[in-house]
Amino acid sequence: MTEEVFRDDAYAKSCTATVTGVDESGIRLDRTVFYPTGGGQPGDVGALVRGDGTRIAIADTRKGATPGEVVHVPASGQPAPAIGEPVTAEIDWSRRHRHMRMHTAMHVLCAVVPYGVTGGQVGELRSRLDFDIGDGSLDKAAIEAKLNELIARDAPARPRWIADEDLAAQPELVRTMSVKPPSGAGRVRLLDIEGVDLQPCGGTHVRSTGEIGRVAVEKIENKGKRNRRVVIALAEP
Ligand SMILES: [Zn+2]
């Protein structure tokens, strides 16, 4: 198990850690600020800074084979640290912060578009969500206006936990039809954007919607009879 510092503090840019494993898949630490690819959010990049100040560049972060395991994938040609070696794990904060803004914007988009989500991907400058709209329709300008209205409201966004049985009793909390929230650990993490959106999510988010800044709806693509892809971008990257 890796202690996931980013779960409780998405704003942690670095942490000290000890190397616990090194193999062809990557480097494992006892604790980390690196978010592993998941829930539509890309894994972090950054560096592991060694005691002598040299840096091991990390090109990607992924989940390991066992639950709670985080694998730091080094860029090619990087030196391997020794097991037991102390390092400082440092993420590329400007990239991660854009992911946090975009990811939080995805939740706001979920609140604006009242249909089931069938997929999605967070990017640094643009992100998309796919909706099953049934016989409904989407208005690009109206969605953009409502998104920016909710962002300007600067609603607080806070993670909290819910027991598995309480979530099972409130299936309406699960908006993503293709992804079941992780359960079985007894509790599930929710993101609560006050008065806007509440749903299970393990990603990293900003503290309030105002931090997202203005967004633009770039396009709405037709992805089949019932499916529409809404692409949004940060207007102030
Ligand atoms: Zn989220």
C-alpha cells in the first residue's frame, strides 16, 4: 500500500518518501503526492529528488496490481533508486492544477447536463464528457452560460466519505453509467460541490468552483443516436 497524500490534500505539491520497490514497471514509494491515472484523470508527471539533489524524471503514474499501490513510471534513461532510499516526490504542479480545475469543471458540467454519463476524459486544457441524452437535445450556448454561472458562484468543493450501504440506498448519486464507484472497502469517497453536484469520485479537485475560471464549450459532437460528447476548455489556462 502507498499512502496517498493527494486523497486528503490535493494541493500537496511534494512530500518526502522512501523507495519501497523498483522493477521494470516503475518505482514504488511508501507515500506519494503523484495521482495515478484513473477516473478519467491522467496520472501525474514530475520528479523524485534524491539526497544529492539529482532528479529522477517521472513520465507517468499508474495504479499497481494490488489496491492502493501507486507506480511511478520513470522517463527512459533515468537512473534507478535503491530500495530504502529517501527521496522527495515532486509533481508538475501547473499541469496537475489544470487537471484539478478541469476535473472540477466536469462535475459542474454533470450538474448542468441532466443525463447519464457514459464516459469522459480530463485533459490539461480541454476535457470531455459523453452523455446518453435519449430523445433529448443539448444547447451549446445555454450549457456554456450555465457552466460559467455555477463557476462564478464559487461554490465550495469538499471530499467526504459515505458508507457502502448508504450509497447503495442512494443510487441517484452515481452519474457515470459505465463506471461503478469502488466499494467493498466499507466506504466510498464523494465529492460534494455545495448546492451543485454530489457524486462518488476519487480524483483531485480545486477547493471551490471559482478557481476553475471561465470555461468555453468548444463543441458538442454526435456520437450515435443517443450519445453526445461535450468538449469544454479552460478559457483562462
Ligand atoms: Zn471528481
